[in-house]
Amino acid sequence: MPEAGAIRPDGTVLGFDVGSRRIGVAIGTALGAGARAVAVINVHANGPDWVALDRVHKQW
């Protein structure tokens, strides 16, 4: 179950598919009725591209 405040009033959620080389970001519904890709963020040796992740989060 998503954390309180993690679901927007319109029922959408921001989801992350975290891998060792990339992080996929998608917007979907809280009920799991579908999702669409928003971004793919690269993960480097020193960790993810935090600036890019922050940008995607702020745009959401």
C-alpha cells in the first residue's frame, strides 16, 4: 500500500522500477489500472542521477 500522501487527489501515483543500471519512472493509477512511462534515469557508479529524479518528481 502506498504511503499516506503518496497518492494524488486524482488517484495517480508515481512508480519506480529500480535496476542496477537504470531507474524506470511511470505514472499510474492507485488501483493498478494502467501506467505510462515518464522517464528512464541512469544509475552511475556513484549512484542514481538525483538531479534528474528530482526534476521528474517536481514535474509530477
